[in-house]
Amino acid sequence: MQLIFLQLHAVDKAATAPGLFGSGNVNNDILIIALIVVMSVVLVAAVVVLRAMRVMLRLTMPHVIEDEQAATARAKASRRARRAAWWNKLMGLRPLAEEKDLIIDHAYDGIKELDNPVPAWFNGLFYASVVFAVVYLCVYHVFGWGPNQDQEYEREMAKAEEARQEWLAQAANNIDENSVTVDARPETIASGQVIYTQNCAACHGNAGEGGIGPNLTDDYWLHGGSIQDVFKTIKYGVLDKGMVPWEQSLTPAQIAEVSNYILSLRGTNPPNAKEPQGEKVEYTPAHDTNGVETARVGDGDRSVI
């Protein structure tokens, strides 16, 4: 008996379990399908009845169908006529029947000229250009609400200069001890002097005369006197001499600026200068080396200026 009950319960669950296309209730699914079938049959029947009535109407009262078709044709013709009228008005076209009224009195060699009106689109464009000119004049030249071409030029030049400065800043920071070159421009020397005063004067003196560090104004150098050597010394430092590396504190551009300032101190002979240290560097004048001054220590040449 218990087995029969379990089987009936399983069948009931299977009947109410949701399927892929059903709600899970067999009775509801059958009802829905029946409603769909009935509605489809009613719709088909309505279409068949409508067609049958139209056939009967055409046979019994043909004038009704003809009147309907004529009304439809008149409506289409009216729409086409309105579109043609708007087009002719826009383009300034006149019917051929009115051509005799447009002929100008004079003629040349049998050639007659028509006095066609100016097209509406051309008049509209002309009046719109006049309105635009008045608005443009007021906005840009009377009230100054918009920038004129000179102001736009200045604005674009300012943007271009800003972009140029950003590019130069990036390019300046891409140099190292191998690619650095001498830059004797006043602005570079001035920037290098500021960096020197803030970071180097404590050890090398305000005028480069030397102190804890060596004298930077003579021709004697401990680690080379070319621009590349000075850049390398500042960047990596000399730990056994107590000079810290500056590559973490200064950018490559700043190191290049202070290196150029240090080279500009050569031969200034400040008071209280420290005694020479290191090897003497012989500098070859620029006019002897195609405009590039070189520093010679032993057998090697290095570019200076």
C-alpha cells in the first residue's frame, strides 16, 4: 500500500514539475493552448468574413468600391500636387503655360529671354547670410563676446608654447653623462647658479673658491674637467671624498644646468681661493677645434664648450 502511495506521489510531482515550455501545471498549460487555438481560429474566421463581405459589396454595389478607389486616387494626386507646388515655389519654377507671360520684350537673333523670378532658396540663403553677418559683427566686433583672429592666434601660440616647454622639459630630463653638452646660454647659467647656491656653496664656496670641497675656478680637477665628467661627478657623487650622489635630489636637467654653471666659473679667480687639487686640465680654444673647446688630461680629449 505504501508503495502505491509513493508511486502516485511521484506521478503527481512529475505532472506539476516545470518543463521547458510549460508552467509546471498540466491543466493550466492545456487551458492556455486551447485559448490560443480558439483565438487563432476566430482571427482566421474574421479575415475570411471580411474578404467575403468585400466580394459581396463589389458584386452588389460596385459604385461604392469605385468611389473608394477614386477618393484614394484623388488623395494621392493632391499630395503629389502639394509636393510639386512646394518644390516649384522653392526653386522658383513656373508652369510652361505661363512661359508667354515671362518673355522679355527684347530679343537677339531670335533668342528670347525669360524673366524668371529669383528662387526662394536663393533669397532665403541671402537673407540668412545678412542676419549671420549682423550677428557675427555684434558678437566679435561690437560686444567682444567672442575672440577675434588676433586673440585666437595668441591663444593658439600660448598653447603651442606650453606644449613646447613640456616637450623641452621631457627632452632635457632624457640626458645623461654621455649625451650632456655645454649650454652657455644666460638662462641656463642663471638656473645653474640658483641650484649651486642652494646645494653646492656650503662645500665649494659661494664663488666656487673651495672649502670643504675643492676649488672649482682653476684648471685642476680631481675627477675630470669636461662637461661629461662634471655631470657624472655630481650625479653619482664621490663617497670616499664625502660628496653624496645628487641623482635622487636633482633632475638630469638640473644637473646639466649646475654643471654648466660650474664650468662658467673657470678663470674667475675669486678671493681666498683654495689651493689646486688633482690634475691640471689643458683646454684647447674653440677656434682650433671647429667651435668645440676640449679638455685634455694625459692622452684623452673631452668636449667642454
